[in-house]
Amino acid sequence: MNLHYSIRKDWNLIESLIDNKSTILDIGCGEGDLIQQLQNNKHADIRGVEIDGELVRSAISRGLSVVQGNAEKDLTQYCDQSFDYVILSQTLQAMYNPKQVLNELLRIGAKAIVSFPNFGHWRIRAQLLFKGKMPVTHELPYAWYDTPNIHFFTLKDFLEMCKMSNIYIERSIGLTSKGRQFEITSQTFTSNIITNEAIFLLSKKKYEPIKIKTKQKIFSSSAVIANQR
């Protein structure tokens, strides 16, 4: 699948998960192409965070609300539940502490939308098996020594992390290497083999307090009067 087409498909799926007129934070927004798309199509109130100063200046020159910042350090500046959605597209694998970042997304946003390449895809497995070296694909085009990606993980790894972190998966969409879209099911082995990249809509599990019923003694008015004598 062509890399540019893959990115566009990814953005279109992200758009489909978002309600109109939502408040959104796009982390790692680059020059702001996704921001522009969501403003035009969803009439969203959207802001961006980008670590590259040159890309930030480019986004600002387009009239977009983007600030320079590091997602692993600067998200603490945002209050709880500041946004309806927080987006992290094709960036989680480049984080030093992906689990911590994911928890921060769900602290500052009611929902998080996360997309990432699946390192468990059959093409990657085949390259490791038959070539014996780190794979290079359209979605992972860098050699091992110059890649910005730090943590390679599979679809199964991500699902297990969500379960351990009490993160609720509202939607999970897979894309094959040919761009076919499908819902990721509980059949993890098959999904892990054919998913080229995945898009997740996440929220934090909320637990209701347990109410314990107690038996209360009810006294009649005559009993109360008798005790007062």
C-alpha cells in the first residue's frame, strides 16, 4: 500500500470516529493537514502539538492553532478532560514511554484515537524469518539505524496493554496491506497476521462505587415514647 494513500486512509478513518463540532487535540500534527481536514469536514475546534519547530511554523502560517511541544513532557500542562478527543496518529511507536503517554491522552481527553503500524503483520514476520534482518516496508521505511521508531509492537501487544491498563476499546479497525478495512475481532491470531495498521477509539474504564445495603431498625412511635418514660 502506498505510504501517502495509507496516511490518507488513516485520516479518513479517524474522521469517521469523531462527532461534529468536537474539541480535539492532535499530537504530532506535523504541518497540520489532519487539523485542516477535521476543521473543514467536522467543524471541529482543534489544536495541535508538534515537536519540530519548522513544521510548527509551517502550520501557523496556514492559520492553524499549533504549538511546539513534546508529548512525553508537555501534556501535564493540560487539565483533566480538556478535550472530547485526543489524536495520536502513527506516533505511539516513536515514544519512549508509550504506556504513560496513552494514559495522559485519556486523562486530558474523554476519548483517544490511536493509530499505529502492526509489527506482527505477515510480511514483517516473513522478512525476519527469511532475510534474518529488521524489516523495511512502506509503513516502516527506515533502516534499523536511522528509524525514529523506538518501540516496535504488535496488535496483540497493544490489546494486552489496554486490558492491563483498564482501557476500554470502543472501536478497533484494521487495514490490510492492500487497504481493505475490517473490524478487529477477538480472533487475535488472524487479526495480528493480516492487520497492516490499526486504528483504535479508546476511553478509560469508569467504575461505579459499590452500594452496600444495610438493614435499618424501624421503631414505632409508641416504642420511642416507652423508651422515654
